[in-house]
Amino acid sequence: MSRTFRILRWSLFGAWAVAAAVAVLLTMPGGLGALGFPPERVTFLPAMVTGLPWSGPLFLMELDAVTTLAIALVANLLNFALGLMLARGED
């Protein structure tokens, strides 16, 4: 049973990490080019969602693009570290 929970924890963490990486790629023109999108399609919404709860204030405030990008990236890094600690919980 504990092996099943361990596999589930790591699978969920891996899925979130891939989603967060794609979300961060969508926030930069170079990342959009790597994904095959034109640079005009830059969006911060996926990175704000994967960065919740730390990026919650971004939904309430109108900030410039550089500040929004910085907060979204830091929020995703915080969630990555927290998710890694939770995934390694009983290993």
C-alpha cells in the first residue's frame, strides 16, 4: 500500500512539474518559439495558476509584465520546492 502511495505522490509531482515548466515557457517569447507558437501569444495565466497560492495577489492587482513574470516564477519555484518535499515525504 505504501508503494502505491509513493508512486502516486511522484506521479502527481511529475505531472505538476511538467505543467509548470510548460506554463513558464508560455510566459517568454523564446519559450513560445520552442513550443511552436508566435511571440505575440505570451500569457501569464498558466504560470499564475500553477503558482497558486503564492501568485494569488496577481489575480487581484494590475502589475506590469516584468513584475508579474517575477512573481509567477518565484511562486512556481516555491511550489516546486514544496512539492518535492511532499513527494519525498516517507522515502
